[in-house]
Amino acid sequence: MPKKMKIAALFSGAGGLDLGFRLAGFSVPWANEYDKTIWETYEKNHLSTSLDRRSIVEINPGDIPLVDGFIGGPPCQSWSEAGALRGISDHRGQLFFEYLRLIQAKNPAFFLAENVSGILFSRHNKALTKILSGFTNLGYNVSFGLLSANDYGVAQDRERVIIVGYKTSLDKVFSPPAPHRKNPVLKDVIWDLRNSAKPASDGNRANQGLKIPNHEYMTGGFSSIYMSRNRVRSWDEPSFTIQAGGRHAPLHPQAPKMLKLGKDECAFVKGSEDKYRRLSVRECARIQAFPDEFIFHYKNIADGYKMIGNAVAVDFAKALALQIKADLANLEVSKPSRKVGEICSFEELEIPSLPLMNVV
């Protein structure tokens, strides 16, 4: 493989996955994102990447440059436990097959797809098998499984399904990197931001001239669903999963944990009500391992939370990218292979026992 592998990124969003691969030494000459509220953020933070703004269904293989790999997270709402769980019957779930279409045409050496844990629910078994078989029929050895971003340097409980395929001609199977020795917690990533957050301006719109870009939080009430369980993690714990909706952002660790009043009913501690605020957009970005120089551009603060919550955590992406880079170093792909590949889960593979440390 070339010293600096090139990748095409689909369903990029703000580009957390893309950034992780770039930090691991890959180049991203081309990416695709259809949501217009994200375009400015992507283009101003990924200057060396050409962003295709069309829907994936409109993209022809010839529009994509020659690359060594494909990465992307097809929309996850239809597989999410918080969503309708329609899976492949939802048009968003069917976008997985658009991903397959372009991989078939471009025949990259590898691909990586990321999705929510809900895709593993038993109700989706047939659909997931169909997707995995689609990859193997294109000539890839495919491995998949559930990984926690917290095991790879991310201060958050965030489990995601990772699917990786290598061309059968490479005679390789992806096995996930060993977890880090230390799992980071909230104090490790947002302690220095604790006294400087600002509430959003009227209508939960962006503030102007913030000293720390994006360090503003959504205001407004909390729904009964939100108040059904504790939403506070302590400084010495990892964050709850950062979601794509600002209304559901976790509460700042300055507040005491919420009191459980009964089944599906919690309350704020009396006398401490002023300490309960949502994490700011910048705090959520830190928890997702975005660097501070990565600026999110939006008018409505909800779009900031959406971009961050939908992203792949950067350090998690980097760890996966480094493993792929190591696997494919000094390997050459033989003639395009259409040999049917194999499918295996991560549980079937021998994961290295040595920790992944000092990632640079």
C-alpha cells in the first residue's frame, strides 16, 4: 500500500471519523455530506478535502477519485433504540446499500462502516446478515462487533458497531486494537471549562464573540422523559453518550446527581437547582475528542449539538485508523478479486493483549 493512503468519506457529518483518519496519517481528498447545516463546519475544518454536497443516491462512481479505502457511518436513526427501530425498512437504513454500490464500483482495498448498537438487535438479524453478506460478495473479509469509545481514549460511555472489510486478496482480517490502559473521565477533558460557559442567546441561537468558541449551552425546560432518570455524571466518571439533540445533552458534573423519586421519575436536589445546566456545545465537543481549534458553525445551537452527537469520536476513529494502517502497511492488492469473503465477529478474533498507548 502507498505510504499515505487515500480515503473517500461518505455520510461525513462534521467529520469526526475523517479527522481521526487524517490524524492517523491518511489523506481525505473527497467527502460527501448532504445536510446543508453542516457544510460550513466541514469545509472550514477540512481544508484539504473536496466536499460533495449531493445525496449519495446522486453520486456516480466516476465522481469519486481513486482511493485506497472508504469510510462512513450510514444514517443510524432507523437502527437506534431511541428511534423507530425500522432498520432496513426505513429509507435511511437502505442507504447502506448505496454505500455497497459505490464500494462495488470503486473496489477499494478496505472499508469501515460505523453504526449504533441497535443494529445488533435480534429484530434486525436478517437485515444485518444481508448487509454483511453484501460486503463479502464483493470480495471482502468482514469482521464486525461492538466497541466502546471509552476504551480508546474517549471520556464517554459510547458503544458503536464497527464493520471493517479487507479485500480477500490481502489475506487479512481486521481485529480491533487493544484497549487503552486508562479510561478517561470528565475531569480529564472539561475541568478547565467549568466556570466559563454561557447560556445561548434568545431562542437558543448562537452567541457572538464568545471567548471560547462554541462554549454555550442550550436553555429551556426539561421534558418528563429527560427527568425519568439521572442525567448527571460525576467528575470522576465518563460522560453519558453525547446525543444529537441538545435537549437531551447530559448535565454538567458540577451538579449533584438527581434524586430518584420513583419508577421513571427523578428530580433535582433542592437548593442546588442553579447548578443543573446542560453541557455546552464545546464541552460536548471535548467529550467527543474534537480539538478546540475545530470550530462548529451554526445559527441555531441545536445544530451544534446535532453535528457533535452524530459524529464518531475523534480519538476512537484514530485508534481504528491506526490499526488499519498497521494491518495494510507494505501490502499490495493483487488483481481485483470477486472471491466471496468471510464474516466473523470480533468475539471470534484474538484481540491483542498489549494496550494501545502513546497514540501520535
